[in-house]
Amino acid sequence: MSRIVVISNRVAVPKARGVAGAQGGLAGALNAALKDRGGVWFGWSGQESESDDKPIDRQHSDGVTTATIDLSHRDVDEYYNGYANSTLWPLFHYRIDLARFENKTGEGYERVNDRFAASVLPLIEEDDLVWVHDYHLIPLGERLRSRGMTNRIGFFLHTPWPPTRLLTSLPYHERLVATMLSYDVIGFQTEEWLGSFVHYCENELGADVDEASGTISHEGRTTTARAYPIGIDWGHFQEQGATGEARQAEQRFLASARHRIGMIGVDRLDYSKGLPERMDGIGRFFDQHPECVRDLVYIQIAPPSREDVESYQQIRATLEQKTGQINGARSEVDMVPIRYVNRGYSHAELYGFFRASKIGLVTPLRDGMNLVAKEYVAAQDPEDPGVLILSEFAGAAQQLDCEGEGAVLVNPHSPDFLAGAIHRALDMKLPERKARYENMVGTVRRDDVHRWTASFCDDLAVS
């Protein structure tokens, strides 16, 4: 079995998280694959250093080797805060109005990808499988090929892929997409994002597409492109749910709700998550059903992210303003309808919060997958499950709609649609809740992150 070399913007270093191997989700799955196959996880340390001569920091823990490099302040500003998160991220989430197109940040993006290639190349052995992750490192495969690498190289995009007419607003879009065809296998979260990519390659690059085999041929190379919907780490999440920490979190939630029905949202503080639009929908629900103010409490957990990017500062201010307006209009001395928490919680605590909540709100404006939706389902009591309200624009909707008998799908742009879905969830009887839960939970359990990892690596090895 070939070793695997994982390359991503950031690296999950086991010993930095306390107990080695304790993390779940994508980090846990990739660490498991590395332990099984051997290999290295390479990326940015998250630290800044002005010296490019600083040696790679290698660590070995619990059978996993990590290798990290520092970046300069200029690199972080141009590559990470700039092109990756102020150009590609908004564009890939259909927010061209927020995208910044600047030559300087584009040059920084290419420069850091060149540095990643030069730094990781000596770590890669002849028969290794190389797996590159996400929008930060789209050109990395081409940079490795230009240095003579002939290994099998795969790429997985964790975000949506935009429609062709939107992507063509990106300066030098042809060059960026052409670099992706240096990979042997390209993975997307859904068939929709895959279809958009194939459409671009065929219509803008003039590539030959074989839909039957899922291959794209361009300038002498053939690439396989497929959809690989990512899942949660079911086993790890259930283990967290069995801990005292999870039970305490559930009891804290129930006690603080004071017999009101709990509704929860857990999202990074990001404009793609539709948080201001969600607050508009909740506000509309309370306007239409003021008698429910004492029956329902909404908890929004929104840890901050990318706080150096101006658009993220704006989204936080907007969210705080909308939350304050709703609470100001509807609060009593002994209760508030919305609790807004600007911090993160452990997997065990989130399991407890999800289990205590009878409604889960996952309403991004656009999302590659959204694993919170799957975690909410996984945490429910099979005998008394809650209702998942899910945006039709989340990748998870394609798996959890269950032909209209799973999650309650909504258009997150419409406050009336969201208000109606909340009212429907509150009125939903136990038999329907159980039927919807049972339709979803099999997919969440079966299509977990370990199956996703194995599926991609197997295809990379043989395609």
C-alpha cells in the first residue's frame, strides 16, 4: 500500500490538541489514513516568520508525521487574507460583490503555492499518493509537476464551485482552472459543483469530456473528476456524546431554556452562512407568532473566523445589531428570545446542545457540504428526535432531503419561508419527526468521513 502525503493550508498537529488522535472530523480521518498507510501531513504552521531559511518543523505523534513551515507577514496578507479569502472564497460562494480582484494578492497566492511545492517536494517518495486540499492550493499540483513530479496527485475542493458565467469574472480564470487539470483526480462535494466544473472545462478551455468515465482531457493530460460527499466521523461523534461533558452540556441547555423549546444554530462567523438572513427569518416568525416568544428560545453559536478580513468584521457587527433589535423588541425581564454566543465549544458539548434542541437551523446561503447538519442528526434521540431545517443551497441538502421526507428545506433568502418552516417544526408530531430522522440517519451513519477518505484514495491509486 502506497504512503499518503496530505497537503493543506493548515495542519492538525495531534500533540497540539492535547491527546494524540483525539480529534474528530476531517482531521481525525486524515490522521487515521496516515497511520494506516504511513506518510506526512504538510502545510502552514499558522505562525509568521520573515525568514524563508527556517527549516521545516517535523513532529511525529501516534504514528502520524506532520511537517509545517512558517509564512511571512506579506505572504499571510496576500496569499491567505488576500487572494484565498478575499477573492476565491467569496467568488466560490457566489458573492462576487465581496470579491477583491488585485494583481498583488494573486501574485502572492502563486508565490506561496510555489514555496509549498519547493518545500514539500523533498518529503515525497517515489510511490507516494499526494492529496492536496482546498481552494488555497489549487495550482499546487501544476507546481509539483513543473518540478518533475510524476506521482499520483489528487485534489479535493471543500467549497462550492461557481457557475461558468460567475467564474469568468475572475481575472486569469483560464490559467487557474488549467492548473487543476494537472491533478489525476479532482473531487467535489456534490454533483452540482462537479457539473459546473465540467461545464467550464468544456466551454471555456475546450477540453474533451467523457461523461461515461468522468474524465476530462486537455493538452495531453487526462483527469478524473467525481463527486465525493464528505461525512462526519460517526464513531468519534457518538463517543463524544457518551461522555459526561456531553451530558452536562445537555442538562445545562435544558435548565437554561426554562421549559421553552430549544432551537439552535452553530456556524462559523462567515457571510456564506446566512446569519443575518436567519435572524430576519426568526424575527419574522416572532412578528407573526408573538405568543411563541415564551415557548421558544434560539441559541446562535458563532465562533469568529478570519477576523483580519474587513467583510468578517462587518458580518459580526450586522449580526450583533439584528440580534439586539429582536431581543430589544421581544424580551421580558426574565427571558430573551435569542442568545448569541461568539465563541466555540468542544464536540462533546455540541453533541449535548444538539440533543437538547428540538429544532436545528442550518441555513447557509451557499455551502460546499455543511457537516453541522449531519452532526445535528447524529446527536438526536431516536425516540424523540428534533427537526432539521436546512438550506436548499447547502451541499448536505442533496443527501438529507430524502425525497422531501427528511430535512425541512428552505430558501434562506426568504424570511417568510424560514418563519413558516419554524412554525411547521414546532407543530410537527412525533411520528413524522421519527420518520424524517430515520430517513436521514442511515445516510449520515453510512457515508461517514472514513468512507469518504477511503473512496477518494482508492480512486487516486487506480484511476
